[in-house]
Amino acid sequence: MSLKILNILLADDDEDDRWLFQKALSDLKIKTNLSLFKNGKELMEHLIRTETTPHLIFLDLNMPLKNGMECLTEIRSSCNLKAIPVAIYSTSSSEKDIENTFVNGANIYINKPSNFADLKNAIDKVLQLNWQYHTSNLNKDNFLFRI
Amino acid sequence: MKIYVTFNLNITRNAILKEQLDRLGFDYTIENTQEISFKNKLTTEQQLVLAESLSTYGITIIDDQKTELVQRIKDTINEMLADEEANLYKISSYLADKLNYSYAYLSNLFSESTYTSIENFVILKKVDQAKELIANTDLTLTEIAYRLNYSSVAHLSGQFKKTTGLTPSTFQKIIKKRKEFNI
């Protein structure tokens, strides 16, 4: 069993969604360390302050104060943060939204699943894949995944 | 007299690591509480010296043989995918021959420490090659499928869609737009 722990951040303004995400994550085999944020502003303030680089950031699109798209753009234009994989975690399934997030630098797009089993499954797949990109010599520029 | 002290363990840990790593003259980044990246590969000698200096502080380098074998499996897979002749072998016999362990053992070890199977990793690698070719060349999908030893374009497209959730053409469109935006 691998000893590594994945550092994960989630920004989502919906308390229930945050709780479900946390619950799903704790049920998985992959060991993780999760930090939660209520909006994009809190997340970005944390990212600027912290010294530990997260392995993956999950971003809801619609959030007050600073939305997911604004966070994504800021992350991708910051020298220190731009290499961090970003997963968009949203209820929108509009093709235009999805393509737009990818074009702006998102690596992963997850349609928020409607039940807990699917949610667990989706997060598991995303973490596994992210792990491969983190540990193997895969081209990060081409890291795109939609689920 | 007595004085009382309190520690901020994070700072303590980083200070110790920094002091030792600087002393040995490495070019490194402390990624998080459990990970240090080095710009250059350390020699066995350097690893031993580092392990010894850190052990004074009760810090152990986790570098077991399993991790190394997993890395060798990955290297061998890359080698195999890059070599047209090797591509004709079955991955299981190729790995077993090259590494001198039974495939069952290798396969178990791999799944245990990478959260994926050897088969999935091979698919991921091949799709990664396909992505490179789609993004950086003018080859058609048929040509890419042929080059990467897929039996048909449909097979490549199917595996691509399954691995990335996107069709090759959507992928191509996104990468192209990204280049225009210069991200």
C-alpha cells in the first residue's frame, strides 16, 4: 500500500455538497487530506498563504465573492500555482461551459452526480488518474478528463 | 533556573530539512510534509549520506524496493511502447521476461502501490501518446491508430473516449483553442 497522502482542496458554497464530498472521499482507498473552503475568495487567500502545494483542487463554478472560473484563471496565471491540477465540480452540463473551462486551463470536469455511489465512483476515478499524472511521466499539458 | 519551550513542528521540520539539504548542496523543493523533490537525480552515495544525516533527527527516507520495482515496471512499459518490435509481444510475457518476476507478482505489486492496474496504465500511456500526436502533428487519426498499433481507428477512439471522457476531435479542438489563448 502506498504511503503517500494526497492533499486536496475543495471550494464549494453548498454545505451539503461539501459534506457529501468529504464523506465520499473518506470512504475511498486512496489516502487524502482534505481542506474545505466556502467560496473562491477563501480558497485563493489560502493558496497565497500556504507553503504546501496541493495535489488537486476541486472548484465549484457558481460561488459567491469569487466564482470557480475566476479562481481557475487566477491559478493558471500565477507562477506558483499554475502547475496544480484543477478539477471543475459543477452541476452544469452545458457543452459550452465544459469546453470553456478546459480551454481556460481546467484538467478535469465532473458533473456533480445525483447519487452518492456515483459521486464516490467519480471522485475515485479522478484521484486515480490524477495520481498517475502525479507519479508517472505523463504529459500534464494534455491532462484532460471529463466524467 | 528553568525555561519552558514550545515547538511549532512544521517549522522545526522544515528548518531541519533545509539545514541538512543546504549543507549537502542539493537543489531541492520541499513539496509538503512528506515529500522533497530534487532537481537532479541523487546518486546512491548521496542518498546514503542524506539518509544518515536525517536519521540523527529521527527522519527516515521511505524508499523501499517495491517503489523501485514499480518504477522499473513503468520504465519497461515505456520502453516497450517505444519499440516497434517489442510491441508485438504480450505485455505480460514481456514484463515477466525483462524483470524476471512472475507477471502475477508484478501485477499485484503494481496495483497495490499505484491505485491502477498494469493494463490500465498501458492504456493510459498509449492514449497519452495519441494525445501528443493529435496535439503536435498533422497526422490523421487513422495514421495515429496505425502508428500506435491499434487494430482500427474505432478501437483508438473508443479507448480515447473511455480514458479521457472526450472524443479525439473534442480534445483536438480544446488544445487548439488553448494554444490560441496561450495557456
